[in-house]
Amino acid sequence: MKKLFLTGALALFAAVNAQEYKAGAGDVTVDFGLSGGLGNTAVSLPAAGLDAGAVFKARYFNSEQWAYRGILNVNSTSTTDKSLSVPNVSDYKQTKSNLGLELGLGVERHFTGTDRLDTYVGGDILVGFNSQKVTTEVNSLTNTDKSKNEVKGPNAFNFGVRGVFGADYYFAKRVYLGVEGGLAVKFGSTGETKTSSSVTLGGVTTNTESSTKGGSSFGITPSVVAGIRLGYAF
């Protein structure tokens, strides 16, 4: 009887100790994508494109086996190039801006793993949007000649589903590093591209406008969700 009691106590202690490390029923986890090497690691936004991965993921564990998840990927860039300016002759400036947003909702099925390793499979429903604009301006410094060209689009929209598999390793109590990958099936559409230009030569200004129709696409692509992630369980 004493041996049975001792075995049960040890099993209970192990379960409680493991629970201190890993997320369980009623817990919420949040994690962010990491970039850089082991000696230069930082939390950052994806470098480019919506498929660069989810910069933020949150989960609610309904039980030790099941968790609901939400992901948010924001990719916003803006650059200005003045390299083609000629001193005392002309000013050149080109501005590029891009905004991408992807939202996902899904579910995960978690397996036993080990005291610190948590493995799972799951799936997401994804919705994404991307917009872009390029503006180029050239102004003469010797007279009134100038030009401006603006290209808007193509804006893009995508919808799809993704199957994922991943693992979280709790290197400290409630703190983990995670990796995740999978396959996504997406339908995408792009809107029209609008171009407008204004050119002033010798005091005479000419304005022109044009547009190019968009299209649609469908494909199955590999998907890495933030590569390596740093997370915490509340």
C-alpha cells in the first residue's frame, strides 16, 4: 500500500511539475517571430511578403489537447530614393510604400510530448490584403520643368486554408521557443493598376492617365509561420 501511495504521489508530482512548464486547460499563450542568429536575435516584423509568416500568434487552450488560435501578420514598408538627383541641376525622389495584412483563425490538436516538449497539428482559415504605391518626382533646379509619375496598385486580396504542424519547447517555466510549418491552399485576386503622370516643359503641363486590369490565381504553397517564435503562457 505504501509503495502504491508513493508511486501515485510521484506521478502526481511529475504531472504538476510538467504543467508548471507547459500550457494547459484555461491558459493563453502569445508568441512573436524571431529574426537573426543566436548571437544577434531580435523580435521583428517579417522582412517581405505576407507568406513571410505570422508576426503574432495567440492561443486559448480549451483543454490540454485542444487550443483555438488567431494569427496576425502585418508587413508595412516605405522607402525613399534620391540617388538620381544631380547637384545644381535637378532633384529626384522616388517613394515606394507597401501595406500587407493577413488574419487567420484556426484550431490545434496537441499531443502528449514530454515534460517540456509540446507537439501539435492544426489548421487555419486565412484572409489577406496588400496595397502598394510608387511615386516618382523630378524637379529642375534651373527652370520650371518638372514631372511626377504615380503608380497605384495592383492591390491584392487572398483567401485560403492552411494545414500546420509544429512544436513548442519550454526552456523555462511558461516560456517557450516554437517552430511551425505546413501547406496552404490559396485563391488570390489582384485589382487594376492605375498610372497617372504630369509633365511640365517650358511652362506647358501635360497630364495622362492609364490603367491595367488585374487577374486571379490559385495555388498550393509551402508555409512557414514565423520560423522560430518566442512565446509565453499566461
